[in-house]
Amino acid sequence: MAEYICPVCGEKLIREQNSYACVNRHNFDVAKEGYVNLASCKKGVSALSGDSKQMCLDRRDFLEQEFYEPLAKKLSEIAYNACRDKTDIFVLDAGCGEGYYLRNVRNHMCRNNVTCTYAGIDLAKEGIKLAAKREKTAEECKINFCVAGIFDLPFADGTADVIISAFAPVADVEFYRVLKKGGILVVACPAEKHLYGLKQSVYETARENTEKIPDYDGFNLVHTERLTYEIDVKKPYISKLFGMTPYYWKSSEKTQNAVNELEELHTPCDFLIKVYEK
């Protein structure tokens, strides 16, 4: 079970039946799906924070078709190599969405007999709901899911061995606080050609992505890797792919309708992965 700290006072939270509480009597109920919301007390955070319900559903449905399985495998291998000789391991996915990548990491660790504690956090309550509901049927090494922001993590200093940040902002100062000395931060983002075929279908002029992973104070870059392959996507997963990207929100209704009419799509998947050590 993940060891949360109170988002109000910073004291340790203790699980008691269907709620968490600290010594100062701040209480947080566990939802029926199995997650806890530790962001509800934060100023400026509302039920609309994070990705929408439809975006979460589209991403879940698309990812379950394993189009991004090579990336999930790569992240799992990196986490495993960092933890296989350690004990009391804590793996955190900061911006976990529906939990796809963290589930793959957990499954890889379990197959290789590495025991860990896992936590996934995201401000998108609908994504956390989906992740936690699915996790209720897991037989072992269950993942703890929590509604929380990456810039205000509900974990104590120096507790995480691995933090994964896939397609999410990087809260480097907060990640540095929560990581153990020698712990690693794994960042994955789109590389130049990622979903270029989709862009060609959406825009008159398709432009390549620019790298968005800089260096971070206090971290040493220990590994950089680019993962590139091609996929063929058919209805209805083309519109789901489109719906889980930022392109959807920047596109006109005409463009959205044109994407929905596509019968098939061929596009590269192009990921940049960087591993940093504290």
C-alpha cells in the first residue's frame, strides 16, 4: 500500500477501512472504485481539472489495442533494470491517466519476481476512476491510484525509486524532492515524426515535433533512447487516437468530421525517452 502524506498538513496518512486520516484528523474517503482524492482540498482544483471523461475513454480504448505496447515494454525494462537489485521499491507514475504504462511496469516486475509498491497519480479524476476500477480485479501487487497533481505530490521526501512521466509535464523540483538519492526519473515524449501520418490527414501543412525534454537541475542524464515504428489504425480507433491528442482541441469541426470519416491510417510512432538519475 502506498504511503500518502496529508495534502493539508503533510503528516502521514493512515488507511482505516474506507478512508485515510492523519493525526490532525484530516480525512479522505476511498471511492467505491478504490482510489482516494487528495486534490479536492487544493485551491484551484475542480472536478473539471485534467483531461475530460471522453478523452480518458478514447485513450483507454486506443491503448488497449496495444498500439503503444513497444513503448510500454521499454518503460518496463528501464524500471526493472533500475530496481531488480533493490528492496523496499516504490514506483510512481506521475500523470498516469488510465494506468496503462504503470500496469505494464507492474506486470513486468511481477513476471520477474521483483516486489514493489506502485502508485499512479493524475488530476484527471475520470482517468483515475477508470484505472482504479480495473485494478480492483488484480490478483497481486495492486496499484494504488490517487487524484493528485504532479506539482504537489502526496508523498514524503526521498521515498520513490522510480518516477515515470509519460506524455505529461515534468515537475522536476517536486520529482527531485520525492525521489531517493540514486533514484531515476524516466521521461517519455513525442519525437520528431510521432503521428506524422495523422498530422498529414489533419493539417494542410504537417510539421514535425520539436524536442521538449530539457536538462533538469539536480539530475544527471544517464540514458537517451529513441523508439520508432509504424502502425496501421482503422475505424473506430483513428478517431480515438485523434481524440486523445492535443490536435483534437485545436481543430475545427470540419477537420474533426474529416478525421471521423477516415477508414484507415498509416503513421509512424516516434518516441523520445530520457532517463535521469538523482
